[in-house]
Amino acid sequence: MPTTPRSAAPRRSALAALLAALLALAGLTALGSANPAVAAPSGDRTTAVNLFQWTWNSIARECTDTIGPAGYGWVQTSPPNEHVQLAGQWWTSYQPVSYKIESKLGTRAEYKAMIDTCRAAGVSVSTDVVINHMSAQTSGTGWAGTVFTEEHYPEPAGGYGPQDFHSCKTEISNYNDRYQVQNCRLVGLQDLDTGSEYVRQEIADYLNDLISLGVRGFRVDGAKHIAATDLAAIRSKISDQSVYIVQEVIGASGEPVQPGEYTGIGDVHEFNYARNLKSVMNSGALSSLQGLSSASWLLPSDRAGVFVDNHDTERNGETLSYKDGSTYRLANVFMLAYPYGTPTVYSGYTFGNNDAGAPQQGNGKVDDAACGQGTFTCAHRWNETAHMVGFRNAVAGTSVTQWWDNGGNQIAFGRGDRGYVAINRSGSSLTRTFSTSLPAGRYCDVISGAVSGSGCSGTTVDVSSSGTATFTVPANGSIALHVNARSGSTTSPTTDPTTGTATTVYYATTQGWSAYRIHYKVGNGSWTAVPGEAMTAACAGWVSREVASGGAAVTAAFTDGNGRWDNNGSKDYTLSGSVVAVSNGVVGSTNPCGSTPTASPTSTPTATPTSSAAQVSFGVQATTVVGQNIFVVGDSAELGGWDPAKAVALSSSTYPVWRAAVTLPAGTTVQYKYVRKEANGSMTWESGANRSVTVPASGVLTVSDTWRS
Ligand SMILES: [Ca+2]
């Protein structure tokens, strides 16, 4: 948003207060409790980077070179659609002229190519979408040549006339008036009538166009200025309901429009978090951050999008910014180390004038970003961000443990047995013996360096068998340790020697595609290049491909190589074991092309010829968080013989019911239980006695269980 006005201390008349309260009530009841499913960022890489005003070609390069390898899961781009042309200000991006994907940051083809490149690097693309309004200009020619006048934006994309705008044409002057905030003009921007079915569909068409290019998430600009009921209606028209959504709702106490109204639609940016970080880092005590994840004045963690700063707040002083030096870096370390919200690292360009655009050509086309030249900050490349993304990925699913502080600005805490961080926001260094829950070993501090060959390029820290570690935290510095950055770990194999070295993936040809490909990554490795590797005919109705998994889990999606994808409802498939068979969203572990039992030395010739088999479809209702997966394990070989490492992965395509069909010997009775695996590989058995099921003589028996916690 261009210079989004924020309300000062509420100062309103009794009448205005009454009106606001009435309107608040009217608005709040509309959403009710019918919250649609909210998609969290999928997979174990949940951190986003906002590459503000980076060109599409620059982002593509960055995905391959740094963002993907660092472990970022998402990149948020600036708005990609046609905008006004003025004097090169950054905020022209926030003044739409049409929904053509052509802008000063690149073309539609470049946007699409960037998405493909980023995806191949394991990075999903989220788009900053401006849908509350069109431009503030009364006439002009847009970036892509669209000629417009006030409230007249011609077809084909974003075809709007006066009837498509709210009747209020005046400026928002009172943030305590819900009607004004959502219907009148924000800094002159012509406010779309988002209550109109036509407008909602136009906006949805734009979002769906982006999805067709491969976009997986939206950051909704100015969401506060769109009634939550309108935004929910637009969301319901999105072609892929699994996309990730985070909304800009700038909360201010006492105002009628509050962030909580929008949490049923998607995540909401938690401005109070960023404001608090600034306050604490500048003039408070870092010790006050203990317990932040359950603070009553913050949104629930699983609904909060958090950031240290964004493009508005780095300019208006509401938060810290790159201009705050080490304080800003420490704030990023804390955000990425601490388990609250879904973080977005911000990376823009240096500026003196708040309106100044990114470095650009005379015609306004923005230059490709370059690092190390004093123009773009490239803050996402710092160890405090890039290496801390690796930290966050390594500790996913763990809670804060071993919190320590000195009552002031020196704090340290662990993330279970996965990581440990110490932050020293003071002018003198801190040396002490810390108590960690880390496994004993030699760790590389990822703030001063990284794992390098058989050692560390920065500080080395030894953790004793009792978990203690003595080290020095620099003044206004930090130390961060995690299990994926142990000294010499670059040479240690991470494969599990007890499992096979390859996974044969079968895929049912029920899609009717002319060709089948598997796009995958092994463990935390890199994705194959889009569209992935060809699968070949295996037997009637099936294609297959052997993946060199080294025993690690394979994350995969399937495609015809021509734009059609089966990515398990955007969650991708998690495949493990020596054989997996994917059919209509269900992952099994039986070779569908005849198991050709390798001349087993069965000394039981009394068995019926070709002992018949039937299937049991195991299903369990289990609530999980991002990174967790549910498996079934039992006493038969097909169910892993009680070895959790050989458990059968269940698909979450019908979440909260996890399900997979397993072929078992007909008529036998098997015992089984469900286990939950965390992103870090640790697992939890459900409680209670073993479950039991008798396999039918033929066909499929469907069982529906509920996780016993
Ligand atoms: Ca509006």
C-alpha cells in the first residue's frame, strides 16, 4: 500500500463510537464460525522471503542460486499486473490499471519462467495481489498500454466501469468508521465494489490466472479495506482452495476492523508482533519475549504471518529496518529461531526518499537486482536470515526448551534436541556455560559461518554429553547451533543403512494423460528440473520409475509434462519404502504389477495356489500441523513388521482423515497402530492397545479409526 495511513490514538465522538460498534457487530456476525479450511504453507520449508521490487528474472536466478539452497520454502513477489506509469515510484505497483500480467518488473512469460525455475529449486511462489482498488489516477496509459480514465478500466482483464466501484468517492478520514475504511478511497485509490458478484468474479479470474501459471500463494494487499465477507466470497471462487493466503490487516486497538475477522480466510499479518520486536529491541528487555508464542495480544500462532519489517513499515518507522544494523539482524535471528507464526524475511533496496523506486531504466523498467553494490539490501542472504532458515527447518515441530535470560537483553533458548540459539543485545560480549538439550558433539555456529569441509568456517561450539556448552556470544551478536550444522557433517551420509537404496514409484494411468512424469526431491535435496523425469509403462494401467532415494523419503508430484499436475492437492506426495503405488490420491506400498515373489522358499505347499490377497484401506482421523505425517505400522510384513521405519505412509488428501490402501493376505488377521512422524524424523505412537483387523477374502475393507492421543 502506498503510505497507508494509520490511525493515531482513537479520538472520536460518542456517536461515531456507537456507529462503529454497530457496524462492527454487523460485520462480525457475517463470517460466523463457518471457517473454510485454511492452507498453511506445505512441507517442511515454511519460511518466505519477500523480494520487494525484484524483477522476475532476478528472482528466478535467486531461487536457483541462494533461496532454494538456503531452504526458503516461498518467495513473495511484488504485484505482477499492469500498473500506472508515473515518475518511477515503487508504489505504482500498487495502482492497478488491468489484470494483464505485464509490469515494470517483467513480462507474463518471465513471470511464468520464474515460477517454474523457483519450483525446480523447491521454492513456491506467492503473489502480492492488489484487489481492493484500481489506480488513484483520473486518466492515463498503463504499463501495458491500457488507456483508462477515472473508474473506466477497459476489457479484457479488469474490465470495470463506474457501476463496479463503491459509491463513496471521498477519502477515508476516520478509521473508527468501518464503512469508510472499507468503502471510501484510500489515498485516492478508486475503491472496487467487492460486494458485487461481477467484481468478485473479475478478481477471482485474475487470481485463477495466476494459479494457472503456478502461483501457490497470495499476499492480499489492503485486506483491511475489503469487508471480510467480500474477501471470503472471492476466496470461495479460487480454483485451487489449497493455496496459501496471508492478508494485510493492519490492526490498531480500538478500531472496528480487526485482524481476527479475517483468520477464517487465511493467515493475517501480525503487525503487533513486528511493532513489539522494534520496541523490545530498541528500548525493552529481550527477556520479555519469553512466552511470546502464547501472548494474548497476538493472533494464534497458526494464523499469524510474521515479519520484522515490510515495504511499508521500513518507510514509516513502524518497525525496525535494514537501517537499524545489528539490531535488525538480531530481530531476524529471533523471528526465525522462535516458534511463533509463519515468517516472511523482507529484502528490498536502500532508499533515502520514501517514494523512490528501485534502480530502473529511463522508461521505468526496473533493473535486475544486484547484491553487494549498495542498492539492493539482499538481507535474505545474510547468515542471520539464510542460515537461520536452515535452523528453522532443522527444528521444525519442536517447542522452546531451556529458556535462559539475564533479566535484560541477553537470552538463549533451545528447540528441543534440534537447535539452540543465544542472542546478546548488549554492548559487551557474553561468556557462560549454557544448558542445551542438544546431542553431544561439535557444532558450527551458523551466524559466524557454516559447516565447511570437515570443520566450521566460523565459531565452533562443543556440546558435552550432559548438553552443556560454553561459548561467547559477541556484543550485539548471536550464536545459533542446530543438528544439521555439525562439524564435519558435510561428509557424513544421511541415508538410513537399514533401508533400500531405491524407491520404485508406480503411478496409475487413470488420468488418461499422453505421458507421465515424476517431479521429485529426495529428503531435503533439490527438486528435479521441471517437468521431472519420464515414467515408463510398467503393466496395464500403471507406469513406473525407479528413484534413487537412498532410503530417504521422496517428495513428489506427477505431471503430463504439458501443464497438468497431480500434486496431491498441493501437498505433494510423500513416498517412502522400496515400492510405492500412487492411485487416485492414495499411496500404497504394494507392487501393482504382480509382486513376482522371488521364488520364496516356502515350505508350505499346502497353501492354496497363488494365495489370494485383498486390501485394507486404513484410515485414521488425526489432526496434524505442518510437517507432520501419519503412518500405519503392524505385525505383517506389508505393514512393516512393527518397524516404524518401514511403516506405510498415509495420504492426507482427505484430511483430517489420513488414508492408504494396503494389500494383505486374504483372511489373515493383522495387528496395527498408527504413528505420527515429525518433519525432523522423530515419531510418536498413538496410545492404547494394538488395533486388529481381519482381511477380507477379496476386495477392499475400509477401516475408519480415530487417532488415540
Ligand atoms: Ca474497499
